[in-house]
Amino acid sequence: MQWFPRTAKRDGANDIFVLSGTDGRLHFVNKMGKLEKSFDAHKGAALQAKWSPDGTGLLSSGEDGAVKLWSRNGLLRSVIAQMPSPVYCISFDSLSDNILFSNNEYCYIKSLKTQAPPLKWKAHDGLVLCSDWSVISDHIVTGGEDCKFK
């Protein structure tokens, strides 16, 4: 679950959050709890969904190994990556130009601006279960099944 990013204009129109479901669907819910939109996103569970910092897009990952980029209205823009196993964590950088995602013990950074292959490194000795990219310092933090955070 993640709330839509706040902007300087607080008109209440963007007071929604996104939920990822075990049925592979993403759900947009308003602050009153009303389901605004629901759509198929992944085969198997949708493990995570995150808004871009500027609110122009939505990133999702699932048990099917897919990392997908969606418009703010829920229309598929592109499949960023198709991995052989579940992608447990995703994150945007502060400018929404790059994304971070994990697969098994590896982390990847993929540019949304160029067609360059993703940067890949071994982050943990087990599955990478969580990660985030600081919008303030541009540092990346990861947590793994090896009981370490880096």
C-alpha cells in the first residue's frame, strides 16, 4: 500500500492509495475507502506497487517476475523487466529516471531514459526482501534473507 505523492496543490483529488493484491490485481482506493479502480497486473500475487515521486507513474512487481510501469490511470506503459523468479522489491530514484528492483540475491538499476542494460550487483547471500532509494541523499538500502541490511 502506498499513498499517491502529495503536491503543493492540495485539492484532495489525489487522495488515493494503491494496493497490491494476492490475486495479481492492483487497486486504487480513495481516502474514504471507496474502490476507485481495480485491474489485472500480474500472474500470481502482485508483491509491491509504488508511485513515482512526481506522481506521473506507478511501478509494480509480482510473483511472475515482471516489473511493470503503469500510467497514473492504471494503463500499462511498459514491462521494464521479466525475471525468472519473483521480484520482491522496487523503488524509484528521486527524479523518477531510474528504478531499483531485486531478483534472488541481486539488485538491478534500470534507466527509464536510455536502452542501456541494467546495472547488476550481488547485494546479499540470500533473497533481497526489501529495498528503498532515498529521495534526499540518493542512497540505496537493502535488506536480505541473510539477516543483514546494507
